[in-house]
Amino acid sequence: MNKFIFGFATCTVGFGGGFANADNSLPNQPALLSALAGSNFELSYEADYNVFKQRAKGGFVAATTDANDHRLGLHFRPDGLPYFAVEFSFLQTDTEDDTAPIGFAQGDRLKSQSYSMRALTELELSDWTVMPSVELGFDDYQFERRDLLTASTAFSDTTGWHVTTDVEVYTTFPLANNLWLSPSFKLEHTYTYARAFNEAGAGFSNLSIGPISDHRVQSQIGMTVFSTVMTGGGSSVSPFATAKWLHNFITDPVNVSAGLVAGGPRQNTAFLVGPDRDGILLNGGVFVETGGGAEVYLAYEGEFFDTSTSHSVSSYLKIPF
């Protein structure tokens, strides 16, 4: 198996800022409840489809991943408090090796389902906006390994969880009439854990895989250019384009302890391919805001590394209440 899907990230371009108390004080409980009761509430839905191509690398064969991500968001803008949101997502992935071993019609395969919750907020610091977030998710995995010794397929499954924390900083300034530039920096850390599991279906070749524990850290530096055209009735259309440099600080493959279910010695082996060090992200689309406050966008995003490419399309709808 060439790629093990631990998570799926989408790039969302936002136009707007947060809210803060003038004196940065923490409101007491009655004031907080009052602010929430009088807050502006918005509901959003985002759908993403992604195709990831991993070329052969470090002893792993080429593989293709299809992913579908659905995200429901609850957004609050309480009076006198920063904007915050809670998102619930469901992600499905299907990864299969591009070439099958001799005697098999398909290559190794991995399917996963992830159920996640993400909390985020926006803080205004002078001309800059700081947006921290944290995500907790629970993951299910199903493996299929083609075994040449027994000419059979070994099946296995396991569960796990992941935690992602990130902080993004950005600002916006005008370039020309109805044209703006928004530089940004983002730092993201993801920790993923999957429980130990045993294969079945391949007889004496069934493997016993130890727990999987993985840390990844990525930075993103880039700029977004966008233009806003008023279309009447308070509505606007904003085409945008983004370019970012992606840097992965940890590129080692994921190693696990593996041995036969029947017993015997175990050894550490490379189980999952690691990411490339540096890549480019390109994102573009159109953002529409109606006079009633509803927001819609359609976007394309591509990530380009030395040994992998990713293409995704996304749609987004947010409705105020």
C-alpha cells in the first residue's frame, strides 16, 4: 500500500474579520449568555472531491486516492465577542495501488472513514487576523493486501483517532480599484494514532501490525489576490486566486513493528510512504455574497510535489439566520 490516508485538508478563502471587546476583557457568564442569545448565527455546508496521485517512491508502488469530504458548520458572531465556529465533517477515502501483483486483478487497497469536529475562532490584532483551530477525529480503516506466497488476499481493519491544531495569520490591503492582496502564513501539526491489528484470510502469511503513531508538521506561506464587483442589491462577486509554498518538516516514512500472526520474530518496517519536503498549492475560484448575507463559492485546488499531485474541487454555501 502506497499511501495511508490520515486526513484531508481543504483550502478555504475567507473575506471578513472577527469581533473583539474594546478592552479585551472576558465577559462574565450572564453577559456571555446575553451576547450569544443576540448573536448572528450562520449555517454552512461544504463538499469536496479530491483525487491524489502518488508516484512510485522509496520502494512503494504508485497509488491513487479518491476522497469525498462533507462538512457542516455552525458560525456565531456574538455581540462584543470574537467570531467562532464549530464544524462537523465526514470523510471517505479509497486508496488503491496502480499496479496489481502477478496473479491478482487489483493492487493493495485501503479504505477509511473519518468523523471529525473542528473548533475555530478569529482574533483581530491591529491590521492582522489570527485564526487558530483544533480538530479531533475518529477513524475507521479497512485493508486488503495481496499475498503472493498464498495467492490470496489478507483482510484487516482497525480504528484510531487524530488531532490537528493549526494557526493562520493573514492581512489584506488594496492593490488598485476593486483589487486586493492578502498574504498569509499557516502552521499545522497533526498527530494520528491507529490501534494494532491482525490480518485474516492469508493463512500462515497473515501479518500482525503494531500500533501506528505519526506526527506531521507543515507550514504554508502564500498570497491571495481577489477582486470584488458589486452586482446590485447589496450582492457582490469576488473571483480569487491563491498561490502558496508548502513545506513538510517531517518526511520520514511511517515505521511499524510487524510480524506473523502465528508468531516468531518481529521487525520494524516502513509501512507508509512519507510526504515530499516542498510543494506548491494553487487555488482559484469565485466567491458570491448576496444582499441577504448568504455566501456561495466554487473553487479548484491543486497541490504539486516532486512525487505526488492532488486535484480537488469544492463547493460551499453559508446561510445567515
